[in-house]
Amino acid sequence: MLYAEMSQQVMSENLLERFTREYIQSQTMPQVLFTWHGGEPLMRPLAFYRKAIELQRKYGKGRIIDNCIQTNGTLLTDDWCRFFKENNWLVGISIDGPQEFHDAYRRNRHGLPSFAQVMKGIELLEKHGVEWNAMAVVNRLNVEHPLEFYRFFQNIDCRYIQFTPIVERIVLKSGKECLAHVGDKESWQMTDASITSEQWGEFLCTLFDEWVQKDVGYRFIQLFDATLANWVGEEPGVCSMARSCGKAAVMEFNGDVYTCDHFVFPEYRLGNIYRHSLVEMLYGDKQRQFGVDKWRSLPVKCRQCKYLFACNGECPKNRFYTTSEGEEGLNYLCKGYYRFFEHVAPYMEYMKRELLAERAPSNIMNAIKENKL
Ligand code: SF4
Ligand code: SF4
């Protein structure tokens, strides 16, 4: 809706070149990571990505460049998979668990389900030895079935899983239904697919119990890894659990740059690459402020919470609740996270001790079997 008046919503080759050059120059570390999102990025022909690789080589001048791409997997072919393998791309596949859960929400524009196509895409990735991970959303349906959800990923032997809870609000603006952002404080309602905080807590605890008994060190669940990282005082590796934001800016097809892909709203536009340099936008005051605001805007309830070190108030996009003291800025999922941290605390303590003693956290599985926990 933000760009409804623009019919061609695709990045031009001119913009691709400009972005590639500036982005590589703006990175201070030797390694550079490109992350491709859509819409559905495989709707661009392969030639577009071949061109991207050519430009990365031209402007990278020997630097190590990595790419990852986030796709619904339905358009994967042998050609795509060969390309990903040859160029060492990491592919994130959107899949929400078993067929009945996935197909409930992921339908194409004709209303047809997509699960079978996604599974065919995964087979192709496996056939070509492409590295891939699953990116699942947890919605009002699958949140009630955490074990079926998790066992599906065990059955297809997916070892890297990220999941994101659906927390979406709708507001009316000029008579139209729009997605709300954190600044929209009035007359909003949750979408049907959204989960509750209580459901989130129950889902995480049940899934964790399964993982901690069977899969530690083999299957990597992003949120559990991030929790353990925070427990031992390391960077959590996912922005939502980190102390600050600001490293997940996104560029749209027309060169508009926004603070974060969850904040693609006019108020959070940093500028346009044709008028401002990427360095100016990515390291400028507005983006820096956005980053530190994650910490600065925490309500007292969070500041006094014993799990602040693990939670950091989670993602600001979800902070639209008010504390019982009437302070704004509490995370909608707070109850769920608090319950999760309470539940996993003894396990996290155990794994932390193992790590500090330079032993494998996966020893926890034996400790559980031997009733030591
Ligand atoms: S707003 Fe949320 S998704 Fe964006 S950088 Fe911050 S924590 Fe990450
Ligand atoms: S668990 Fe709740 S109170 Fe504690 S830091 Fe997270 S959001 Fe804040």
C-alpha cells in the first residue's frame, strides 16, 4: 500500500549497481553479507542475480562476500539450486510446519495451497547440496500444536530453524485498513492470525522441552541459541534479543531506505540512495537514535525485570502494551517471554556452566536422562 501508485515494483539494474557499490564500501568488516528479500525474490529471473554476483566481484575487489536469500521456495528449480550451490548462497525457506498449518495461511493469489511446491523446492535444495534453513511463522493455528510443528522439522531433518510469532495490528487510516506500527496507539485490533502472549509462552516451553531432551548441539533453534548467548553474556545473534537495534536497515525497490524491515513506514524512512549516501543513512543520527531507543524506551517494568539481560524488551515493533502502572512501551509478548525464561532458567544455567568449563552444552541431554536436572 505504501507504493500503491507505482506499478513496477522491481529494482532496476542501475539501482542494483549503485547499491552494490555503496553497500560494499559502507561495510567496515572484511566480510560483506547481502540479504535478499521480496515480495518473492525468485520472481526476478536468475539473470538478475548473476548480474548481482558480477557486480559484487567488480566492487568487492577480493573481499569475502556472502549472500542469503529469503524465499517461499515455490519457484525453485534445478537451475536456481545449481546457482545457489555454485555461489555458496544460504537459502531461507518460509515453511510453517506440517501441511495443514502451512496451507492454512500460505496460499497463492488464486487461493491455492503451496505446501507441496515448497516441499518439492526443499528436495531440490537437498539434491544439489544447497545450505538452507527454515523460517517459520507461528500463527494462531500452529501455536496450539508445538510438538507437531517441531516434529515436522525433525522428520524432514531440518537442522536450522528460526520462527517468528505473528503479532500484527490493523488500524483504519483514511478509511483504509492498514498495518499498524508501534506509534499507532488508538483504535487498533489484532489480526486473526496473531497469537496471544500466553500462547507464545506455552509454545516456547513445550518446544524447548522437546529440544533440550533430544536435539541440543544438533538442531539449532535461533531463539534458544540467542537465549543461551545472552545467558553467557555473548552477542545473541538476533536483533530482537539484543540490547540495541539499528543493524537491519532495508532498501526498497526504488532506493528508499528504512530503519528496519519491520519499520517500513513513512516515519521511519532514512532517505533515498539517489539523494543520500548509504553511509549517511546507515550511520546517521536517525538510525543511531533508532538503535539506542530500543534500550532507552524500556519501561520501568523491563528495567527491573530479572530477565532483562535475556529479553532486552524484545523487538520494539511489539511494544504497544501498557504496564499495570500505566507506562507505555511494554512488549505485547511479555508474559510469554517471562514464562519461557522462568522455565528455561535452570537449563540455561546448566549449559552456561558447561560452556564456561569448555564442555559441550549438549551434555545437558545426559544430565536430564540421569535425572540430574
Ligand atoms: S526493530 Fe525489531 S527487527 Fe528491527 S532491528 Fe530492532 S529488534 Fe530487530
Ligand atoms: S520479560 Fe517482559 S518485563 Fe521482562 S524484559 Fe521482557 S518484556 Fe520486559
